[in-house]
Amino acid sequence: MGKQDNHLIIPEEIDATVDSVFDAWTTPQQLEQWFPPKEYSVRFKEFNIQPGGASHYCLVSTSGLEIWRKNFYQEVRKPFKLVYTHCHSDENGGIQRHPMMARWPVEILTTVLLEEQPGNKTLLKLTLEPVNASMDEIMAFHDGIPELNQEWGGTIEQLANYFSGQ
């Protein structure tokens, strides 16, 4: 895991085929199993993963806190690549700033690259980067990389555990 300029790149080897990992990123029933942070669940209001499509979902904590997000898909190349912009939103899908960090970029470009490895394994490379961001938002992203690394690293670890049955 690490940063490169104002990008965060998280590589992980997953003990599953490329097709299986791609399906885990693009199927609501599978996302529900591994995607939400610990102590959260996810519910989808919209789910249309195709170029030009969007997904709108809510992360719900065990205490009832709701965090709405919306993803806008630019590229979907099964089974090797998924590119989308994710944003915070309201319940109706309106784009909003991060509810707890006013300087956070409104749009984060997320790229998921999957590469076949020997033994039916997959090398996953997740890249996050701010887009259409002001210098202040880019600095906030840069300052937030350690927290993002921990948050997304935990999410990718949950994906790996999903396939290993842990």
C-alpha cells in the first residue's frame, strides 16, 4: 500500500479467479457481503454498473448512522477493469460534500484493475485520486491518505477474507 503523488494505490493478491473478483465488485448480493466497513451494512437504492450508469447506496452503522454515496461508472471491462467516480450524496442522489470533512474532494476517481496470477489467483490494484478538485481539496486528500489507506486497505482485506472463507 502506498501513495504516489496525489494517488493512493492499494495492491492485494486475492485467492480467487479474475472473473470471481470482478463479479464480487459488480454484484449487489456479493458487495453486501464484503464491501461495507466493519460495524456497517450496505443497502442499494440504485445499481446500474455499466458505462454511463450509476449506483446509489447507503452505508448504515450498527448505531443507525447513514452515509449515502453515489458511483458514476466510466469504464466496465469484464473481467479486468472497473473505473468509477464516487461521491457523497443525499438520500435522493444529490451530490454533496463529505458530511464530516468540508475540504474533502467532491469526486474521487476509483480504478480497479484485476490481473490473472498463477494458481487461479488475482492481483487487484485499487487506485484512488481526486478529480475536478481545488488545490485545497487536493491537499485534504493528500493529508487524508493514511486514513484512506487504512479504510480501503480494510475493505480490500474483507474482500480477500470473503474468498478465503474467514
